[in-house]
Amino acid sequence: MPFYRISILLIGLGFSFSQTLKAQSPISYQAEAEYGFLFLHSQDVAPIGQSYPSAFGLSVQRWLLSEKHWENCFCYPRLGLSAAIHNYDNPEVLGFGVPVYGFLEPWYKIGGSWYFNLRASVGLIYLSRPYDVLENPLNYSYSLPLSAYLVLGLGTAYQFNDHWRMSLQARYNHSSNGGVKEPNKGLNYPSLALGLDYSLEAIHLQAKAKQAFEPEKRKKLLSLHGILAAKAGGMVGEGVDEREVTYLVSGAALRYSHQFARTSAFILETEWISNLAYRRQIERQGGEQSHQQWGIELGHEFILGKFTFSQAAGFYLFKEYGASAPWYQRYTLLYRPLPGLALGPGLKAHANVAEFLDFRIVYELRL
């Protein structure tokens, strides 16, 4: 796809989204330049050499400045839609990427015109040079032209006036197809993003009175998570290549969430997973191990209105087949359209390698 067409697409997406939000002002527009380095986290990707990704992106944001949103976090949250062009500094093997993603970004006033901000993002990315056994055999990072795209960021911002703002944000970028097709080592790269933000209408980010968080308002939730995902079969036995064949991954999790601050909660979770891709591999190899796994997770949950983003470290209580690591990471981003109901994506990973990307439907019970 020529770059001029991509630029037109980015501008069109931003304009369409801003028109949708026009009746729900205030909104702002942002242009960003980004630069980072690619993690060579596996021997399979080491032969391509070190790369330094750069990017240019455009986004449109809706600021949530009502009293209700302020009371949720003592911050100025904004919801945004972003699209960008990522150059991976290796056109023949890695090509380029075009992510389109939504994000949630609260701004916290730290003094004067300075702010601290956080960003949690999820979306999709188009990748131009997927793995091909004949034409691109060195690209073990991705094998599909469309993958999931996740970004975590934190940084600082300065507001010049009610129309102009500038931000500097450190980010961790991850793209993966969630194990649907292999090879799928993923693209993982930290970056530094410099952005300039402008709003047609004046946006007043004024500090408001803070009310103490009352202990009796702390939420204690017990939630049941239904988990669905897909994973490629991979290389099984001698001469059997099922990297393009996908199998069902299903499971359930029970989570206890205990809120200890206005925007933070402690989480304890136990999770059971049935991986039919592993069952197929075991059968092909003539093994007798179980394809099921059971683990326990400890972590933190960031709460912002109807959204929660959790990060947890998990330890296997039962595992006979799969990754050799005894522990894993879990990330989930949930949205609550109705009381007691939540849904959203989750990611399971071992270090920098994603095992699968799942979708969760959650029933919550307040204790």
C-alpha cells in the first residue's frame, strides 16, 4: 500500500471519528513522532539484526471533563482513536506496519501546567511483509498481514494554553496474532513518543476539590471469566507442519478484586485452560501428557470508570506440556456496558513471547 494512500486513510479516519464526537465536545487532535528499538528476544529473530523502529501518527481524543469522571480518579481522562505508520528499519524482512487502535489516557495534574499521563491501548495492525517459506523465510516475528496491537505508555505533558499541549511518553509496543498462525514471535519494542495536541475549542484543565476516598466505598468483587482463543498447531513430530491450522483454546477463571485506592485494586485469580493445539501436538508425538493447565495469579487492577486494566504474574499449579517457563504474565482490558457484566481482550505471555490472545466474557458479583 503506497504511503500517500496510507496518509489519506489516516486523515479520513481521524476526520470521521471527530465528526462522530462533535456533539460530545471537547475534542482535540494530536500528531506524534516516535522512535525506539526492537527487542531481539529469541534466537529465531536474531539473524535479522538490530532494528530501530520509527513512526508517525495522528489521533483524535474526546476529553471526559465532567464532575463524575473527575471523582473517579482525580484526573482528566480522555478516550482516543489513533492511526500511524511504523517503519521497522528493515524493509526487506519486517516491512512496515499500520496500526489503528483505541486508547484510554488519564492526565494527572502534578503542578502548574505540567501533567503526568498513562495510556492503555488495544487495536489492530496491518503488517506488510509476513513470513513466507520462499519469499520471506527470515521473518519469524509475524506470519499474518493482520495482528493484534497493544500499547502501554506513561509520560509527562505540558499545557501551553487552553488550545495547545505537548507530551513526551515512553511506550511499550507489542503486536502478535495471538498464536493463530506460526511463526509468531511478535514485534516488541519500547519507544519514545513526542506529541503536539491542539483543540479547536478551549479545554480548561482546572484542578477541582478532592474528596477523601471513603473506606466503605471500596469495592470487593468476585468475578467468573469465560475465556476463548485460537492457537496454531505448530510443528508436530517429524515432517508435520500445522502452523497454519488453528485449534480452540478455552478456559475459565475465578477472580477476587479488592479495591484499596480510588483507582487501584489488588487481584487474586485462579485460571484453568484447555489447549487443543497442545493436545494435537501430544497425540502426534505419541505422548501421554495432559493438554490442560492450571495456574494462580497475583496482580494489580487499574480502575477508571467503566474500564479496568489489569496486570498479573501467574504461576503454574499444574502443567505437563507447553512453555518450559514455570510462570507467565496476564494482561486484561475490560469494559462494563452493564452492571455485573464485563467483556474485553486478554493476553497470556511468557516473557516477550505471547502464547495466545483471548476474549473474555465476565460475570461480576459485588461482595
